[in-house]
Amino acid sequence: MKAQVTHFLKNLVTIKGKNKGLVLYLDDQCAYTDLLAELKEKVSDPALDSDTEVTVHLNKRYCTDSQIQELSEVVTTNPHLKVIATTSDILTVEESDQMIRERQSETYVGIVRSGQVIKAEGDLVVIGDVNPNGRVEAGGSVYVLGRLKGAAHAGTKGNRDAVIAASWLEATQLKIDDELETMTDELSSLSEQPEMECAYLHTNGTIIIDRLQELRFIRPQISTFKGGS
């Protein structure tokens, strides 16, 4: 009994409810053996007596595949618990490289003609028009310094904060992440003049078109400029 009290007092495992499941937050500073011991104690709690999906969060602890498997097996010693994911705050080299690529911008100078597709890992700046049936895609945001008459897809890798901006926005199709908006006469009429506009993804999942001047309020994180007066 004393050993059990000691494990609980260490607070190496924090259990929190999230949606319809549980998240187990694991201490990332303690010894791995101590973490396992407390995890066993926590998941054996008689109060955990209903079928529940569990996410194991490692914080900044690096675990090998075998250790992750071991942690999952400890959790599932309670037959009511099912591990559906293991997450951490550590980036792999591949993830870090991908983030760097997505934060960079690429510039295309010229007309994107019908049937042509221009792609970028990060932000894409097009200095020129995008003709009907032309297409521009970016992992980040799309900025067209010209007429956007074709299709534009921003946030192709899941960036829902990405935007599409154009000097003259009269696209046939807009897409941000996996949300698609086919431009109709009704949608185009939301603005008296389709110039200097931007499209962004609202929290309700719909694509909204607004004046370009509003972009600094809608997505303030886009600006990385420091200094000025």
C-alpha cells in the first residue's frame, strides 16, 4: 500500500478527459522505469471501468518504437482502455525540414496559362495572371499579383490558416486545405469590384472572401516584418 501512495505522489502521469476519450500526459524528466511503474498504477484505477479511447502524450520525451509499444501494452492491461494514438512535442528531422520548406516562399513570374499547374512547398507568389483553366497550388498561401481567373489551392498539406490573395480575384475555383469553393455569379457579386481581395477559411469551415486590407486582422500571424515606425 505504501508503494502505491508513493507512485501517486510523484504525479508522473496526468489523466485528462478530452472529447469522449482520455489523454495520458507522461512526465518527460523522470526515469523511464519510474514512469512505467506509475503508469501501471494509474491505469489499474478501478474508476476506469468503461470502454475508453486513449491518447498517450509523451511531451518532450523521446521514445523508441519498442518503448512506445511497451507503454501502449501497459495501458491496455486495463481491458477497458484502447490506445488510438501516441503523440509528442518532438519534431523529427523530416518534420523539421518540411516545416522549413513550408515557411519559405517561391516566386513565379509570367502568365499561368490554360492547362498549366504551378506548385510550391511553401507560399507561392505569382507575378502575372492565372488564366482560366490554369492552376496554382501551395503548401502555404497563394498571392497573385495579377488576375486570378483559374483555380487556386492553398494549404495543400493541411495548413488551414493559409490564404489566397489576388490583385483581381475572379477565380473559377478556390480551395484551402480540403475545403472547396466553386465560384458562382452569386458569390462573385458579394463584391462590387473583384479587385484586391483575399479568401480565407472561417472557423465554421467555409471559405470567406474579403477585402485584402482586412488580411492583417484576419491572419495577423502572416506578417513577419520586424521594426518600422
